Amino acid sequence: MAKINHKNNELAGLIAELKKLSIEKKVKIWKRLAEDLEKPTRSRRIVNIYKLNKYTKNDEFVVVPGKVLGTGDLAHSVSVAAYSFSDDAFKKISEKGKALTIKEVMKNNPEGKNIRIIG
């Protein structure tokens, strides 16, 4: 009997929601995120905190279609949404800014305004 991976079901649901929202709101960023998340796990983006610190500005909002890892420190406030976070990354981002899930961003900002994809 095949093992059921609940993480895959969760990801498939998120991708379907992103595509649906993209069509409903006519916003390309959600479609782009869905396409990035559909890629194999090895091709998915992995971003360390030092890269977020280097490539973001104060009070900017970014989305990582993959995982955020905790190497480095943040020197400014930034809001980061990602498919997943390491425990250390979540803690470091929460101290300076906000760490959110992609679903929370879809609910709070369905038009996809002022969001940048990093990774």
C-alpha cells in the first residue's frame, strides 16, 4: 500500500488556490507563485536570511516560493511570506518584522499589490 504524504496534499491545495485566485482577480503574481511551487522539491527556492537582508528594503513585503533558512541576521524590518520556514528563520524574522504563510498573504492581499518574489 502506498504511503500518503499529507504535505503533498497541502501543497496541491495551495497551488490550486493560487491558480484560482489568479484567474478571479486577474493577478499574474499568484500564477507565477503556483508555477514555482509546482516545480520539483530540488528546484524549489531556498533563501537564507542574509540574502533577505541584502536584497530587501525596510518595510518591504516579499514572498519566497520555497523555504527560508536561518543563516544570517536581519538589520531592518521586512515582511516575509514563504511556503515554509526553518525554526531559526521564523524566530529571526518575527523579531524584526513578520513571517507569514502564503495563504495568509492571499487572504490579506488578494490583489497582490506591493509584493515581490525573492529567490
